[in-house]
Amino acid sequence: MATLFHETDMPVRHVATLLLLAAVRLPAQSIERLDPAFDALVASDAKIETLATGIAWAEGPIWRKQGGYLLFSDAPHNTIWKWKDGEGLSVFMRPAGYTMPDPPGREMGSNGLTLDAQGRLVMADQGNRQIARVDDSTFTKTTLANPYEGKRFSSPNDLVYRANGDLYFTDPPYGLRGVDQSPLKELPFSGVYLLKPDGTLTLLLRDLKYPNGVALSPDEKTLYVAVSDGARPVVLAYDVKTDGTVANERTIFNTSALNAAGRRGAPDGIKVDRAGNLFVAAASGVIVLSPTGKHLGSIITGQQTANCAFGDDGSTLYMAANDRLMRVRLKTRGAGF
């Protein structure tokens, strides 16, 4: 969960983009084409489909190849939903997060979901302020990370594995009642962390206000972090060093112009295709960026969109968009398919 709390009122930096958006009233759902390279990614006749509605806040989708279904989080309902073509929506796990009385916030379920090398479900367990692995046979959890230097995380949000088993994850305070002002917040910063397979936990970044979505380039040489700070809504890139730590921060995209033009949501979840293009939940849908941050086009859901995932054979993009699950067929495929 990311940008429900933050609407940007930043000064416009990308004036040309803003004027273009102001001149063209976009439909509630549409495919926006800004660069010829986008046509190689999304077909001219692509249609956005709504698959399910009635979700409190859809987040963290992940496609499970074994079984051929999608899992996604609904943190306010403390549920992980399962969606399968021909079967529709069903409860996969409830409660997915916090199970005790007197919850510390209103979003006690899981957030970002991923799979480890063995295909096991691993979650940003926002409700329990930890990273956890789920045993599907018993629906029990094993804690992988918690705490950091004796202090509990705020509310882990998103996570991604490297091929060698390194796990990167973000920890903003969105799951806490009062967010940064919560008396339950133990760490004085919002961090980006690296968890090694042997359990070693390293704080990589501590100067980002609201680190959110996280992704790796296909060659794993670049780490991307979405920042859902209304005052600085950006996608950042870092070089990944041989030991898994990161260096050389640079901003590759800023959504302030899009937000100022009325498109809701700072950068949230990120997924990457085989060619390294970024699909970033932001600005009333999913914006598509080249590996260097050029805005190629957008899949506009008409909803504040939290995250996305490649599924099926890798050429379908599933989108967690506010209270609904949506999809669009692509010409490209996700990394890992």
C-alpha cells in the first residue's frame, strides 16, 4: 500500500509533458502511446479488462506458474486472494497478516508478494512488521527478517529476489496508524534492506522518505526503487555491486508533472520485462519506461494503481488497481518467463 496518503502538490518540472496532458483529456481507461518503441510492447488493439472488483485495496500481485494462478494482497481485509482463469476469485489465505487484538493500523494484511527459488511464497508481512515465508500445506509462516538491530520494522512493503538468493525489500511506515507519527514506529527512518541467504541483514538506504516498490533489471546489475513521497515522487536506479550492496543513485523518472495534471498516485510497484523496460504503477495506471527512464507510454486504468505482475506465459500484465484486479495483453514478456 503506498500512495493513499500522499497527493503531490509539487511544482511542475516537466512543462512540455504537462501541457500535452492538459491538452488531451484521456478516457477513464486508455492506452497512451508516447514513443514508437511502445508499439513493440503493447499491441494497437490491446484492451484493458476488469477481472474482479470489491477488493478494499489490491496490492502485491505475483503469478504462480505451478498451478497457473495469480495471488495478490488485500491488506485492509487481511487477505491474500487467488485468481484463476475460469474459476475467478477465491480466498487463498485469511488472515494473511496480523492475528492479535488491537492492531497497530488499518492495513494488517500482507503487502508485496514474491516466490523464492523453490517456488515458496514469501511476503512483506506488513501486519506483523516482518518478512515471512509461507508453508502452503499448513499456512504457517517462518520469519526471515525481523527485527533490525533490536527494533521492529515499520511495515515492510515490497520485495524482490536476486538469482543468488539475495532478497531486497522496502520498509516505509504505511501500515502504521499515524504513519511517520505513529508512536509504534521504532526505526527513525524508512529503509531499503538486503537479506542474504544466510540471514545477514544489511540496511542499504535510509535517506528515502517513502521507499516503496523494488525491482531488479534482467541482468541484475541495476536495482530500481520507487519512492511514493508526494514531495519527491521518483523512480531511482542504483548499481548493484558484487556483494549485493548498491551505489550510484540516480533519478530516472519523476511523476510530478503527471500528478499535477490530475493523474493520481506516485510511483509504487515495479516490474521489468525481458528487455529491461519498467512497468511502474503510478499516475492512474501503469507507466512504461525504457531502462534509462524514457516514458514510452502508459496503460491507464482510471484507478490509483498499486502494483502489477506478469502472468500466464509472461505476456499478460495483471494490475492491482484500487478496488479491482485488471489485465492487459502485451507483445513483450516479463523477465523470468
